[in-house]
Amino acid sequence: MGAAIAGHLANCGIPTLLLDIVPRELTDEEKAKGLTLEDKAVRNRLSNLGKERLFREKPSPLYTKESADLIETGNLEDDFHRLSEVDWIVEAVIENLKIKRDLYARLETVWKPGTIVSSNTSGISIHSMVEGCSEEFQRHFLGTHFFNPPRYMKLLEIIPHTRTEPDIVRGMKAFAEEVLGKGVVFCKDTPNFIANRIGTYGLQVTLQAMLDLGLGPDEVDAVTGRAMGRPKSATFRTLDLVGLDTFVHVAGNVRENSNDPHDKEAFTVSPLLQKMVENRWLGEKSGQGFYKKVKTESGKEILALDPVSMEYRPRRKLKARSLELTKKAKTVEERLALLVYADDPAGKLAWTITKKVLLYTADKLGEIADDLVSVDRAMKWGFNWELGPFETWDAIGLEKSVARMREEGETIPAWIEEMLAAGHTSFYKKEGAAVHAFGIGGKYGEVDEHEKVISLARLKEQGKLIKGNRGASLIDLGDDIACLQVHSAKQALGIDVIGMINYAVKEVEANWRGLVIAAEGVPNFCVGANLMLMLMEAQDQNWAEIDMMVRTFQRTMGSLRTLSRPVVAAPYGMTLGGGMEMILPCDRLQSAAESYMGLVEVGVGLIPGGGGNKEMLLRWTDGIDPADKVALQSVVNKVFMTIGMAEVSTSAEDARKYRFLRECDGITPNRDHLLHDAKQVALSLAKSGYRPPKPRKIPVVGETGYNVLKLGAYGMLKSGHISEHDYKIAGKLAYVLAGGSVPEGTLVTEEYLLDIEREAFLSLIGEPKTQARMQYMLTHGKPLRN
């Protein structure tokens, strides 16, 4: 975990010193090399291994491999004195109170006054571990609990010591949000803090409910995943990923450190779990847990554990009408309300789990956190729940659910009873533009939001919608900046989105200072064009219609480049295919750090048809001397491989090597701040006297370069790396990127490149194998190799 934290600090541009203990024995490899325990390579072995592991883990803890250059390794003996050189010391040693206390006592001997020190403990008392340290040291000490993996998990729990200076607590929160991209919640110094306390309890009651209802882990996971607004990994798949031994340790921490008899009982590990740990059925890391992957004649099969027989069996589906109904629900609130009140196995399971978690959370509020908003955020950011516990309670109806709980003999926390008696029937309510949350003191208070958080949904509620349709909306962001929000089904670009872009261009040209293109409330920015529509037209052989659609798409994307007002796109998550073609012509990109960009059309048997090839050539040939044939061929080769291999960036920083992002484009660590940052870029461009870029001619490699590209593709065909149809697609792509049948070094117009791009696109979409790839992608969500 220490190495993973160091990796994310390095992602954010922070030079980091990674220290670990000194090994006491040589490995066989070290002996073979003639090394001794005094050699630096041996003494730094563990920190070196931690750094090296960052390159192997998937998903990668690093934005780019180069990020690791900021990590320097050492050990806790030779380099301990260097801790006086740093600004922040993060302790992430084993979860053992004595070891931590000894380390802090030693640390204070080299500690430079003013240096912030924090523990990444997941549950040990912050106060206990620095009991023997000076008051000055304690004033600079706090808990900073990163969730694993630190790069991807948004939650950072900050646990102040009673003596921690308030300015340090505020400063760490701001630093974590602004620089590390975290969502911060303040916790009290209680066992497992907020998220692990509630999450572990939820896993415990789910396990018990499975046994009581006679279900299997696969049947439970069908309910406790997306249907309940939880991650796809649901309950037991998540436990397998975390490791059953790790879960037992976390549960034991609450049981051993809580004085509440209910906690002692609730966090006692079941005999089933104990038996699995004894058997070393620990989940993914041991090859089996609640699930086991086995080889079969047809490939691989995942089996599920029968908790009664302790044998593995084929997975089975839970038959429940409520599960089918949840698939038709439009919102998570609707899904939950349908599920928990359903009189079938899924409904009984969902109600049992939800009831127990809600009552436990309400009972612990005040002990683990001062406000219910922190609890909801902790569960959403730390466990990827779509709704926190109190938001869930509002979704299923506070009055209705409490009435049922009373009927079932449950004890309702006193503050909930008082709240209902006072006529308050929800934990959250809207008052004008603000959202208010109920407080333990019996009053509603406005939910505190960071000043950089801009909510498009809230702006619409405030009457800031300029115009909208089913696929997109144009919204007033303030300061004469308009925002085009894409909200089409699955974030695909269709006729409605294209129409709204065309409207936005005219409207912004006439009445606004700039345009931001954004999305909100969906996992990904834009995953491409409307594939279903294109396939239907191709199957009906409506070639004229497809030609018109592609022309319109090209013209619309081009209008973003020629608009006399600055255009800034704010991509995040997956930004693929047509989504890339929408943002590439923009003046600036302000991208979320977690952005996965690529022109991936070859995966469905096509090439970019909305100007993507032309835009990539513009980026890569900028500054290239047309007479320098070697340099020109080199950059065209790179574009060919990028598009032809459907390369997708692993982060926004990684996108720079493909020139999906340029040096002038910005990266925002915290996605919640993305829209604010994009707006500021648009304002800055407008204030600096923005002028749209002039059309320029593009040098191409022509027929000579085309043959070079084709030769490379032919080599891949003969070596078995690509299929015959891949080779056909590569030929079309090579022709477009080479500029067609013109002499090497010819300067061509953007319109010319768009024409040959469109012709190639139309020829490919008519191919039966391309249509088969499109159909397969729509049906299975992954590419077909044919």
C-alpha cells in the first residue's frame, strides 16, 4: 500500500522517497550474484520491489511509466535521517499498534518541526499510536486513510488528532482535493472509521442473509450489484477481490476495539468464513474463494461455492420478477424502491440487508461522523455505491420503511423517531438552488460543496437551460460561457446531439463568449457515434443516407474549429471514436486525469469518419518540413499505428504520447472540478482576444508513403497478428493517411482529406464482415476478430 500511495503521489508530480525495512536474509538470486546483506541492492530490496510492482499491477497504479521516475527508493535504516528533508511523511507499516508506536518514537528523533506526519491506518486509533509523542508532534499528526487502489479510489478519510492544528486539517483537505484528486471526508477516531465500519457491517449481514435464505453467493450477487446501485462485483466477488483474510482482519478490528455488545456480535466472523480462511480459500490471490475458475473443454468456467456442502457448482441465476423489473427502471431510486418492497427472494434479500445497514448507520451517526453527508459520501466514494445510506433511505421512503421496520420489531434510533415526530420525512430536501441535509441537532443545513463544483443538473433547475433535446442540452454556465452537455443514451452521438451542436455553434457565435463541451452524471464522456443507427442504414443499403450522415458529422465537427469563440472540451472516462472526433477540433481540452481516449473504429471494421484522421495528421505534422520526407513518414507511421491498432490512453497524461492531448491542454486531478476548470480556460482564451485557427494545408506522404504503410500491414498479416479483413481496413486507413494517390510531400487541404476519409468509411461499412463486427459489438460489447 505504501508503494501504491507513492505511485499516486508521483502521478500528481510529487517527488517521493519510498522506504521499507532492511531484509535479514539473502534470496537465492542475491546469493548467486555474490551479494551480501550490506549491499545497497539488498538493503533496498523491499522498496525496490514495491516500486517495480507498480509496473506490473493491473490496472496500473501509474498514469505513465515515467511517473515512477519521481519515486526514489531507500530503507528505514540507512535513509531514515532523510525524513527530515520532506514536507509530508506517510506511514503505511503493518497494522500493529506496538510497531507503529515504536516507529513514531523513532521518527520524532529526526522529525523537522512543521513537517506533517500521517498514518494510513485502516482502523487503528490515531490517538493511541502517538500517545508517547510530544504535543508539538501531535499538533502536526493526523490520519490519512487512502482507499485501495489509491489512484482509482476517490475516498480519502482524514482523521484528525484532538491536538492537530486546524490549519493543517484544512490544508490537507484542500491539498488532497486539488492536487491528489480526492474526495475527503472527516472521520472520528473510531474503529475502522466510516466507510470500512459501514461496509464491513454490510458484508457481514449480507453473508448471514445468504445463509438464512438458503441462497448461494452467485444468487446474492445478482441482487447486491447494479440492481441495488452497487458495483458490478457486488458482495462476494468483491470479497474475493479484497481477500477473505483481509476482511476477517478488518472485521476483527471492530470486534476487538468496540465496547458495544452489538458490535461484538455483529462483527464476529461466521463459521463459514473461518473455515474458508482455514482452507486458504482466500479469493483471487489463492485461486478460489466464493468463486473458482476452472478449465473446461470449451475454455474456462467460473463456479460458485455451495455454502452448505462446501463444494463448487455451476453458477445459477436467481429467479425473481423484481430483478427483471429493475432493468426497466430509469433511476437507481426507482430500482431500489422496486426491489426492497418486492415479495420474492430478491426482494426479501434486498430488504433484509438494506434494513439492517440503515438502522446500524443511523445508530452510529455521531459516533463515527458528525453529519450524515460525510457518511453518504464515504460509502459512495469508498465503496462505489450510487447512493449513500441516507440517500438510500430517502429513495425507499423514510416513513414507509420505518413503519415496516416497527412492524418487524426493530428498534428505531431515537433521533429518527424525533425527526419523524417533528414532521421531517426525508434526510435531504431542496430549497431553491441549494440542497439541505438533516442534522443531528434537529435542523436542516445546507450541504457544503467545494467552490469548484458546478452541477449542470442544478443549473437546469435554476432555469439556466438555453435549449435542449433528448441527446444534448445547451446551458448557461455564467460569465457568458455556454455549456453543451451530451446526455444521450450510452453517451452515443446521434442526430439529436449533432443537431444541438449545430444550434450551439450559431447561438454561441451570436451571443456568448465561449463554449464548453461536457457531460455529467454518467460514467463516460462519449463512447462514439450511434452504431445501431449506422448498422441499420448499412443493412438497408441506404448509402446516400449514410453519405449524408457522415458529411453532416464532418461538417458539424469542423464548425467547432471555425467558430469565432473559443471551444473547450472537458472529457473524462472513456472518450472513444466519434467522441474523440468531437473534441479533437476544439481549441483546448481540459481533461480529467482518468481519461481513456482513442480512435477505436477499427474494432468495428471501420476507420474514423468524422474528421479523426485529418485531425491527427494536423497534430502530428504541425511544424514538420514537407521536404523532410523521413520525418514526415515517421509521424504518419505513428498516426497509422495509433489508429490502426485502436490505441487507447491509460490516463490523460498517457494521452499526450498519442497527441490526443497537446502540451497546451490541461489535466484536472479531481473530476468534480473539471467543468469549473474548463470554464476558466474558455474565459481566459476569450479575454486574451481569441481568434479561430486558420485553415492550413497538410503535407502528406502520398503513394510512396502509402506503400510503406501497406508493407507494414502486410508483414503483420503474414505473421498472424491481423486477419485478412484487418488488412483490408489497414489498406483503407493507409490510403487516407497517405493523402491518396498524390506525390510524396504534396500539400493537401483539410476538405480533400475529409473527402477521401468519407469514401473509405463508406466502402468499409458496406463490407459484410464489417457489419458482422458492428453487430457483435452491439450485442456483446466487445470486438469481433473475423
